[in-house]
Amino acid sequence: MAKSLDDAALDQLFRTARTINVWQDRPVEDAQIRALYDLLKMAPTSANCSPARFHFVKSPDAKKRLSALAMEGNDTKIMQAPVTVIIANDSNFAERLPELFPHSPDAKTWFADPGVAAITAMRNGTLQGAYLMLAARSLGLDCGPMSGFDNDAVDNEFFKGTPIKSNFICSIGYGSSEGIFDRSPRLSFEDAAKIL
């Protein structure tokens, strides 16, 4: 049975973790990227549909291609970070359900309606993007999620001719304390939640 994480782990994942804007000149190795994926893939999605697709933009050429499609400020972060991940959703995710959800042979048909498939891909792909950030933090990496980029242009540049569409991007690596904003307020339980 699961037990509570200690305060140090909770701090690393949530309480003291911050969005990073400036990055140390320190590489993220391919083995770390694979370890990160091997963690995030274990987290739940509807019917194990796993619609997210992750492009780890690491080479100087790929970073230039992505940064050219980002808003001012985010372009610099992409170039400085050792890796920026394009978190995208595959609208044809159901094609893999016979493999991913074998105990329900008809699972693929649940998503035959394109509208159902689209909302399922967006919901679960976004969840997987959040899992990516928690997995990165659990491995001692920092995160800088961003949405300031041209999704259509990114899709054309990186996913042309495929059913994959970008959702958001997230730089990962080793952050600097430089450029971190003061912690913004959060909504109280009473403002954001109810126990029914």
C-alpha cells in the first residue's frame, strides 16, 4: 500500500518547486530523458489511451526551429534550456488501444466519434504533460512550462502530415535562481474546493 511522501519530497515536487526562467549551462543526458519518460508513462490515462507524444527538442538546430515560433522571451528560454519538450496529442491514439487496453477488445470503438477522440486526447495528453513535470522534478530536474508559441506553426514544422497537434511546451534542465518571480498567491480551499 502507498504511504505519504516525506516533506522533502513534497517540497521538491510542489511546495518549493518553481517555474524556471533562466537555465544553468548544464546538459540533460539522453538517459535522463528516457528515465523521465519511463516514469511519466506509468501514470493513469482514460483506458490507458496514452495520447501524448513528446518531442524532446535538444539539438541546436531543433532549438532554433522551435524558438523561432515562440513569443519574445520564450524564444530565449528555449535557446538557453538544455531541453524543451513539445507536449503534443495524437488524435489517432485509439489505434493503439488493442495493444494498450487488451482486456476490452472493443475499446477502439469508444473513440470513433472525432469529437470524443479530440476531447479525450486533449484531457489525457494534458494530464501526461503534468506527469512529465512531476517526473522531471522527482528526478532532480527543474521545469519551465510555456504556452506562448504559435501552435499551428509548430505543428507544421514538427508534425506536418501527422495526426499530432501541439498542446504546450516545457523546458527542463537545471534552473538558476535568477529570474524567479516572488511566489504568487494561490486560491484557498474555500475559494476553489468543496467537500460534498
